[in-house]
Amino acid sequence: MYYSAIGILAIFILLIENYDIFLKLGSFAKNSEWKVYRKFLLSVLVYYVTDALWGFIEYLKLPMLLYIDTLFYFVAMAGGLLFWTNFVVTYINSKNNLGRALVITGRIFFAVFLAGILVNAFVPILFEVDSNCVYVAKPLRHVMLVLQILMFALLTIHAFVHMRSNSGLLRFRYCTVGFFGLVVGVFLTIQLWFPYLPLYSIAYMLGTCLLHTFVINGERAEITTELENSLEREKKQYLELLSTRVLAYKDTLTGVKSKLAYAEFEAKKNSDIKNRRNLEFAVAVFDVNGLKQVNDTYGHKRGDQFIMDACAVICAQFKRSPVFRIGGDEFVAILERDDFDKREELTESFNFTIEHPVDPDFPLVVALGITDYEDGKDQSFHDVFERADRLMYERKRELKSKMNCCASA
């Protein structure tokens, strides 16, 4: 019964340490070497189960069950060596003749071991279980153990040779892979003289713990670091793109939305009109009078200030509406929701502000034309804009007439 304790403990340790590999999580589900390693771990798991059951069955003195369990024990042992061979060659990525020879040797060993197990069903050449439920090892069992020891030794040498030709973390990991084979080989050698000790299970447990601590955890940390760096790069790129987008959608002089933003907004409103949604809006078109005269008389720097002052007046009146600068002295505001409901009041207030300037000697004259979207009449956003634009020019002429009258007076 105590014999089974090591196997049960080994099962729990194996499942806890390697749950992500068993469940095919993350990179361990994609890389070819970890797919092979998963098969190796499955064979180790089967070995642990048979080894743990062996102690219970032997304690209960059930000869037939002990015989069957021992058969699976040897199959799992052979499978473990086969998949470990494939893993070492795949992980080290040795595609030379030696790597291929090791894989072929592992397959031959597995086939011979299976043949021996089949023959043992008729002639006990590996082991037998007598009527008293006593396990008796036969000569071929010792031969097979020696061959396994030699195979693990070859794989250890193979890993150490490649370790010498590499550096850094890769060298350390190849060393760990080689040390795995060394540990198992040493414990198997001891088991030649102590067949009733669970030394193979202990060797597997130590070896998989070494591999998990120094290889798997190391690769997992590298993957995590790489992902963090990738996320940081993507975040930086996103912020750069966002900054570029903000700059592209913002008018550099006035700070309101740019002509590019206006084009995008127009496309969105056309989609709304087509899909019969958000149809309650008005378009206000503004034009600043006298910009050319200011530029010619006072220079472009003063002209820029003139545009910014005009924009400030527009934004102050239409606080809840997006304002776009679509030309040198042309602005558009889109009135929706609260501003749409108060559009007449806002229009009167804006016109009053323009007609009663704070500085009569240097007045800001901004013409406004505003109109609503008319369902059934307007087929696109541009139809509303054109109508507002015509009203703006009418207002522009009206303001010029008033200015001329004031000048004549």
C-alpha cells in the first residue's frame, strides 16, 4: 500500500504543474515541441496510474489484475521513452542524421518492447506473477532496463553536445533537458537492483519538475514579456494614430473641427438620411465678412486673429453644437437636440451680437444662414447645406447694405 503513495503524489504534482499543457493553453498548444511533450506527459500519467494501482492490487493479492496492470506499466514505460526521444530531437531542432537516428532508434525500441510484452502473454520473458501474487522479474526485463538506460544516456549526450554550441538561456535549457535524461538513467540503474522500489516514478517526478521550473517557466516568462512588449508597442502605435487623428480632425488655427471631420460627418448624416434615423437637425452656415480687407490692411497675422475672434463668437452662441471650419473664412454648425429646439432663439441672439459689436471701430461681421432638414424634400445632407448657404449669402448682402448705409450716414 505504501508503494502507491509515491504514484498518487506524482499524479497530483504532474497535473498541477502541467495543467496548461494538458489543456492545450497558450503557446503550449501551438508549438510542435510542446505537442510532443504533451504526449510524453500523457504516457507519464499512464505510467503513474499503473504504478499507483500496482501497489493496491499487490496488497489485495489479485494475481490476474496485477499481471494486466504490469503489462500496461511496461507499455507506458516504452511509450514514455519514445515520446521523450521525439521531444528532445524536436526541442533541440536537430534535423541532422544523428537526430533522425535517435528517433528511429526510439521507434525500434518501442516496437521491440511491445513485441516482448505480446510474447510474455505466452512465454514469461519479461515478468510473471505467481499464484501468491508475487511479481518475478525475468531476464528480458533487465535487458530492457539496460537498453532504456543507454537510450537516455544517448539523449543526454545529444542535449549536452548542442548545449555547448549555444549560449544564454537556450544553453541552460538544453542543459536541463540533458539533465532530465541523466536523472532518469541514474534511477533506472539503481532499480536494476531494487525492482520493488518506485524509482522510475521518482525519476519522472524529479525530471518533469526540473523541466517545468527551468524550461517551461522560462519560456512562459519570455512569452509574457514578449506579449507585454507587443502590447506596449501596440499601445504606443494606437496613441500615435489617435494623436494623428486628433490633429487631422482639428483645425489648427481655431481649434474647432476640420474640413476632414466635416466630410466624415456629412457621410454619417447621409447614412442617417438613407436609413431614416436622426432626421431632426439644422445646418448653420457662417461666412466672415471683410477678411481680405483685414489681411490687406493689417497683415495675415491680424487676419488670423480676426478668424479666431469670429470663431469664438460662433462657438459662444452655439455651445452644444459641433462647429467645423470648412474654408478660410467659412464655418458650419450642426444643430441637434437642445440647440435644434432653440435654433430660432440662437439665430436671433447671434444676429443681434453681430449687429451690435463691442468694438464699433473694428466690428466682426459674420453672415449666418440656417435651415432645417426637410423630410421628403432633401435627399442628402448637401441639399440642406446648399439651402443654408444661399440664405447665408442673402444675409451677407443684407449686412453689407447695412454697413454701407451706416458709412453713408
